[in-house]
Amino acid sequence: MPTCALFGILICFLFACAGARQSPPNTPADECFLLVLGVAQDGAYPHAGCQRSCCQQVFAGRQTPKLPACIGLVDRRAGKVFLLEATPAFAEQWRRLQAAAGYPDKRTPDGILLTHAHIGHYAGLMQLGREVMGAKNTPVWAMPRMEQFLRTNGPWSQLVGLQNIELRPLRADSSVQLTPDLRVTPIQVPHRDEFSETVGFRIESPRKKVLFIPDIDKWEKWSRDIAEQVRDVDYALLDATFFKDGELPGRSMQEVPHPFVVETMQHFSAAPATEKKKVTFIHLNHTNPMLWDAAARQEVRNAGFSIAEEGMVLGL
């Protein structure tokens, strides 16, 4: 079994035992909406093993813990709810989504869509197994390599074998119609693809369009222009893993490439305020000062951008 899968089991178990950290959001009035369920990088905030002040502030009660990046989609007209990502904090995020959607008795999501095989994005699938929820054929959409990874590596293969999950294919730039009013299209992006491809998602309703890219190496490595992609949507939730270079002392940040927030802001520096306003930063590493430094957060907001918050609702 790949080390990635083993580590995912341990991390997910820890999150499952962590319990609720805050009250669920109020039920939104929108019939169709997106709910932000987590904003941190895969390891959440605080981060395992971190002895730095960024995480010690949480242990001291001066900062609030943050769950891994995840969003929920709700279509009340269709009576359906979906998760984009299955993080190690699956139990708490599913509870929050149930509460916000107003479906406390809905046992499992109507579907889960995965971006890639890094632990913060798929490890929560194990909660659907017989040791926990004992789900029955919960639809899980995955790209070809991601699907093969789940079929051929335990414990994920057991979920398939016991029909806890039903794998459904994703293809880059090919849309999935989730409900009559919700359509999702995977967009492949360059990333560290050790076990699977990596995608972002374009989410569309008859009224709004959303771009969700929690992980990408660098904007300039992508065959598409991020400014053009943002121009064509109403909201863009973009990778903000690191604020700037130098956040990982003693470690080359080239090992874990992401567009620094300062780089993304510079990329949009000449854009009109209406375009900057669309950009909301998500997937923050525990070292990113936007999590715990008021000055950094204000710098981003003064530049015209937004920062994702757990419980944030975007009407669709």
C-alpha cells in the first residue's frame, strides 16, 4: 500500500476523533448555494508536529482551528447535496453541510467529487466504510488515474468491493450534470501528480459560475490564463497555500510548488477592482500568515481580494 494511503488512514482517524469545533452555520435562504466547509491546507490548522507560534496560538486559545479545504453544493429544488473533496475532517464537514442544507436526516452525500490523491482531498472516503457509516453506493466522481488508485489500493479498494462507494468517471473539460440546475466540469491543472491527476472544478448554475482550484503548481505552468478563467466566472476560490517565499525554514519551497498569494495578487494587479473582487483565497497552509496575522489579512483585503472563511455562503 502506498505511504500516501497509510498516512491518510492515520490523519483521517485523528480528525474523526476531534469532534465539533464550532456551531453549524445558519441555514441559508438560497435554494441553490455553495458552502465553504474548510479553508486550510491538507493538514489543517494547527498542523501536526508544529511547534511554531502560528500553531501554538491555537493551542493557547488565541486563534481558531481551521479544517482542510472543502466546499459543499446544495440544490434544495432537487433535494440534493454534494461534497467537493473528502477531507480527513469528513465527519464534521458533512455535519455542517447537513445543517446548512436543512437535511439532518440525509445519511450520506448525494455525491462526492475529488480533485486529486493528496491526503487532504480524499482520505475522508474511509468514513463511508463499514467501520463507520456503512454507506451504500455513494457516488464518487474521479479522474482516470484517481479512479484506478482507489480501485487498486486498500483501504479504498474495500469501499469499492463492498459497494460503499460507486466510482463514476470524470474527464477533463467534460461536464457532469449533478442536478437540473448544477453542472460541474473538471479542469486539469499541473501539480505533483504522484498517484493521480489534479483538477480544479468549474461549477455552474443557470445564474452563477464558480471556479474552484485549491491546488496548482504555478499559474505560469498552466496552459490556460488564470485571468481569463476568472473573467468568465462570478467567483473564484484559488490556491493560497503559501503567502510568500521563505515560509518553510530549512526546506526548499520548490519541493511543494504553489502560487504564492503575493504572486497571484501581482498577477491581477492591473485588473479592475471588479475582477479582483471575484478572487477568494482558500487552502491556506498553517504557515500562511493570513490565518493568524491581522496585518497580512488586511493587506490582502486592501488589495481588493477576499479570504475564504468557514461557513461562507455563495448563492448560486
